Amino acid sequence: MEEVIYFKNFINGEYVEPIDHKYMSNYDPSVGKIYSNVPDSNEKDINEAVKAAKEAFPIWSSKSAQERSDMLYKIANEIERRLKEFAELESRDQGKTITTATTIEIPRSIYNFRFFAGAILHHQNESTVGPLPNVLNYTLRSPVGVCGLISPWNLPLYLLTWKIAPAIATGNTCVCKPSEMTPATAHLLGEVFNTVGLPRGVVNIVFGNGPNAGSPLVRHSDVPLISFTGGTKTGEIIQQQASPLNKKLSLELGGKNPGIIFDDCKFEECVETSVRSSFSNQGEICLCTSRLYVQEGIFDKFVEQFVEKTKKIVVGDPKSEKSGMGALISEDHLKKIEYYVQLAKDEGGTILCGGKRPELSAIFGGNENENLKNGYFYEPTVIIGLNPLTSRVLKEEIFGPVITITSFSTEQQVIQYANDVEYGLASSLWSQNVDRCHRVASKIDCGICWVNCWLIRDLRTPFGGVKRSGIGREGGDHSIDFFTEQKNICIKIGN
């Protein structure tokens, strides 16, 4: 019987047990069994981590931009050296395929450090002369202090490093609370920090759930900034807890991302990309497309080919290169997906493919993968026939391998459909009419709109959502703005 792993918190450069010695069970999604125990940390552990970060702040913030840049490059290089190890842990911990972890998540995590290592060397402060001829204004930037960084379970290392990299690049220290469901790569990151010689206390990692560990971090008086990625309801709680102290907040929350496909699209490329945008990482990416709107002239043809390609996606063992989709994060999340598929049926929808748990043995050969039978797998599911203005399935976030396809006739109609939800994170738009692309993209309620593509990310651009998808923007100069305070110096020159 395989030994259960015990993870520890990483505080002041050391791995330490939670103060009250309490742990939570952590499951391997592909087999549905406990494989590790995670600290069930509380306010005591958060206080120790904040204390370490606060004590490290004066030394780290006094480092030059070049010194901090050099350290970020060392971190990136060490993660790259251990890429295979990180990818295997991420795949087992989250349920994603080893291919996704190896080719997307870990490389992007490496790039997060490299990008901000370069960004801080080329960022320029502002200066102006005026309004009078003998007055000079210039702006100084200083780090905020101890940053509270709370990251989700769907892209564990990717989104954790998206926060850590700009935070420490700009001279802050931080206390991180990764999701308790995916602790493995965050735990290993501590080894990387020690290997490359990051000063003790600059990055601290405390595991635990939201109420016990997340809330004390958000409420802590010595943590002036919170960056959170996760669910909209949790984001609302964070706003309530942080507002009495006027903390800086960046909240990237839920989404219900539309894909709008006009009849003049590049058809084959559009179908191929739309399948990928719907089911990548089991649909557990905040930027995944969750509802497709296809112009009526190509609707039947599009649906036919989309379903044909979807049926070719192999669901199974995340460790296998055959697998195009792995397991969902938890049994509860699997039940949530099943609930919404049943709701789609109740609302009059038609399931064209998927809609059930897969028969893994039929794909992977007899009893070879008998241990996967209790894993949290679900087939990629395509649904048509739902009312675009009243269906809950078309309005509520599902966050899994479920896509709806709806027809539309006019530009005005599809804009109404796209915007008739509470969310506004991302969207995609397919057309060869340049005027239409600009016109429609400008009218969709979202933080980012991809035109004739999906998930092409330039880290210099602003990233975030509107409506219930969050507040604030990060990325490039926007991250530097968020993780620093600006002070204007006004000097009168001469008489």
C-alpha cells in the first residue's frame, strides 16, 4: 500500500508543521483515493508567515532591480531544470494530463518569472514639467509590503507564480495560500527558493482552507494587498473582509465565456480551436469557452464537425500520452457537472455527445486501468436546444467539460446573447469581416476578446474581468502598478 504523503507549510525558508498539527485529506483525482495530507492551517500559522514576511521586507525591498531580476531568473532556471518533476506532481495533484502540465502549465510558470525579471529592468517612472515653467513633477514607486496571494486549484503553479513573480520582482514579500486541493507544486516551489538562495521570509506558503487560513490572511492588518483568483462568491467575501482596512485588491473571479462564430469564419480552424477552447484542461480554465453562438447559415455543419472532433477526445489516465482529457478535480465537482447536464435535459436541451462518465477500460485495455474506475472522469459534453435568454445552463458557471451551442441570425441578436449573463471575463469572435470584428469586440462585456484565435497571451496586456468576473487588472505595467505605491514629488526650481 502506497504511503500517504504529509505536506508542510513553508515559512521563513523552512518546512514546518501546522502549529495545531491538524491536517486535511487530499485526493488523487484520477483514482479517487487519498494520497496526501495537507496542513489545515489557521490564524496562528498565518501570523507566523506574516511575521516572517514583514521581517524580510526591509532587506528584500532595498535590493536593486538588477538583484531582484537576477534572483527571478535563477528561480525560473531551477523550475525549468526540474520541469519533469513539477509536471508529474501537477498532473497527479490536479487530474490534468501530463501533456498539459509538461507543455503548457509548467513552461508558463517559468515564463512568469522570466517575464517580470525583465519587466522591472525596463519600466520607466513618469516625470512632467509644469504646470508652471519652473516646476518639475516626478513619480517614485515603492513596494506595498506584505502581499497576500491566494491561488486556485485549476492551474496551481501557473496562477501562483503569476502572482509571486510580480510581487517579489517589485520588492514586496508575500504570504501565499494555494488551494488545499492542489498543494504539491507549491510545496516543491519552496525547495526551489532555498536552492537558488532566495532570502528567508520573502515567500511564505501556508496551506489551508478559505475560512481557516484564507480569511485570517485577508483580514490581517499587516497585509495591505490581496490578489485572489477563484470563485465569485469567495471574491465577495474577500471584498467584505478587506474593505475596513482599505486594502489593494485584485480579484479574478468566475466566467461564462462566449464564443461568437459568424458564417464567414475560417471554418476548419474555427472548429478545431473551438473544441480546444471548450475542453482544454477538462474545461477547468477560467478562459475556456463555455457557450458557443453560431450563425444559422453554418449552424448544422458546425455542430456536426464539432461533435465529430469532440468524440475523438480520449478521456483517461492523466499519465498516458493517449489521453486528451484527464480527471476533474474532485468528486463534488464531478457531481456539479452531472447536476448541470441533468438540468440541461430538464430545460429541453439535447445531449449530442458525452453526458456521462466514460468507460475507461474500453479505451485503455481491459483491467489494465482498473484503479481508475473510481476516478473523477467525465466525457466532453455538447448540448444544443437551450433557450439563450432563460436557460440556467447558459447563464451559470459550470467550469467543466460542458459546452452549449446555440444558433443566432443577426449581429445585434448575438451581442444580446453574449452579454446576457452576470459575468464578463473573456470571449472569442470568429469572422473575416474586419469592420465587424472591431465593432462586435468593442460591444462584448469582457476583459479580453480573442479574434480568430484563443488563449494567445501577451503578458504585457491587461488581464481581468468585468461585472461579476472581478475587479482590477494585472499583467505587465498593470501588475507593476498593482504591486507598488506611487508617490509624486513636486519640486519648484529656482525663483
